[in-house]
Amino acid sequence: MSTYFSMRDIVKTYHVGDEDQMVLKHVNLDIEEGEFLSILGPSGSGKSTMMNIIGCLDTPTSGEYILKDRKIGSLNQHQLSQIRCHEIGFVFQQFQLLPRMDAMENVELPLIYAGMGLDKRRQLARKMLIRVGLADRMHHYPNQLSGGQQQRVAIARALAVNPTLLLADEPTGALDQATGRQVMELFQELNDEGRTVIMITHDLAIARHARRIVNILDGVLTEGVSEYD
């Protein structure tokens, strides 16, 4: 496998009041293409900041982030937007579905932003919803779907642009345990197909579905789950 991305001495500092608060402290991390990684840590540990930097939603204060041989710190906002639009699929805890759009229309959204024509994007949205087991829910609105079904719509939307990286932030946090396990099985299937999956979570049981775990606490990243054992 080849290296998908590398982080070298990543620091992220926010200015709060009269002080600088260091949220990430000299983080180093390498991810291989096709890995399934969990970034495990409690609330306030820095894991959401890690997700934002990995997903090109934010940039580090210092250090170097190289994604598929590109130095992210040297890219402009348009280039970062293109990476987010075409290469990274985002899955969030609260699903982030638009309530006035049905499942099909929600999945189509990133394809509209990507400039895809109507017929092609509807065909692709239909294919993605079938892929996540929602062939009979394509025209249901979010309030007509269970939590697990809404998360599957969100995963279908993330997959619609055929991303090389699936980035999930607490993807089972709003689900019951049984439904959460079903969603994790879907992530495992996607990883088995060769997709790189990175999951941010505070839940050790969920983290253990990944093939590798790193632990983050107070902005310091370490291999394994020693803080939770």
C-alpha cells in the first residue's frame, strides 16, 4: 500500500481572549491507502480539530500536511474546495440532511455542486441509495426515516462523489447500539472494497471496529488506546 497522507509536527492554536490555546500539540500521523483508522478521544481532546484538518476544512498553525503528494498548506481556497468536493466524503453525527428534500435529493446535493447533469446525478443517487439498503426509501423525507436510515442516506451522499477518503465524525453517536453496529458493518464493507476510512469517536467499542486505533488526549496523539484501557 502507498501512503495516503502524512502529518508532520502539526500544531493548531486558537486565540482565546488574551491567550493562545494549543489544541493540537506536534501531531505526527501516517495513513496508508485503504486503511480503516479510528481516532479515539474524549470531548475536548482535539479530535474534531484533527478531523477538520484531515478534511481540508481547516489548516494547521504550523507543521506540514501532505495529502496524496500535495502539500495542503500551499493550496488556495479553490483548490481545497475541489479536494473536499471530489475526494473526501463526510459523514456527521447529526446526519446534516436537508428536511425539505427527500433521500434522493439529499444524495444529489454534492453532485449538483460538482456540476453533474440531472439525469446522470439521479441515476448515481439511486445507485448509492440501493448500495446502502434504501431502495424502498428513496422518496422519503428525513422526518419519515429512522435514525439509522438517515445515517445511511448521509453515507450514500458521502459516497456519491466516489471519494477516495470517507471521513466520519461520531457516525453512531445519535444511534442506538444495534443500529450503530449495522452502520459500522457498512463502513467495514466499504473499507473491504478498498476505500480509506477514518472515523472520529469517543466510544472505544465503536473504535474497535477499525483495523487501527490512535488515541488523542489534550491534543497529543499516540498509537493504541492506553488512556482507555
